[in-house]
Amino acid sequence: MIRDSYDLDIICHFPRESDENPETLKDIYYVVKEVLESDYDVEEKTSAIRIKNKIAGTSDYHIDVVPGRYMDGDEGDVFLYKTLDGNRIQTNIDTHVDHIKNS
């Protein structure tokens, strides 16, 4: 966070798919985007949504909201929607945190 180009990622992960929660990853991504658009200008990124300040002439936030769905339970591996090709990628926030702690 010492560079001007840093960003903050906010995870927005939902429970795994079930009969009560049948939304696709694409549905999740675009519903989150639609909700954010009510208060922010947004930019689609590969697997995140960049929120920007709606007030002209003010500096933008450096915040990405990362919608996804847990693969199993409510922690661990997560699938994210890829806007570029409509596929999904797998990630794990604990793995990322451990990597940073140990670097």
C-alpha cells in the first residue's frame, strides 16, 4: 500500500449452490454489480468489480469487490466468474493470506 496504484479487495462470497441458491456465478457477479451501481460508478474487471466515486473531480477509491461462491461450506476454496471468457477460476483467500504472511 505504499504505491499510488494499490487497491483494496473486498470479498463478497456466497454459499455454495443448492436448490435454494441456484444462481450461476455469472448471475452473482452481475447482481452484485447492479447493487453497487446504485451508489458508485463501476468498472468490470476480470473477476472483480472496481468501484469508483460518482463525484466528478474527486479521487477514485482503489477498491475492488470480488463476488464468488464457496465450493464447499463457508470457507476455503471459492469459484469466481471470469468476465473475459465466461469461465470460472478457483481461489482460496487463506492461501493468499499465508503467502503474504510468509513472504
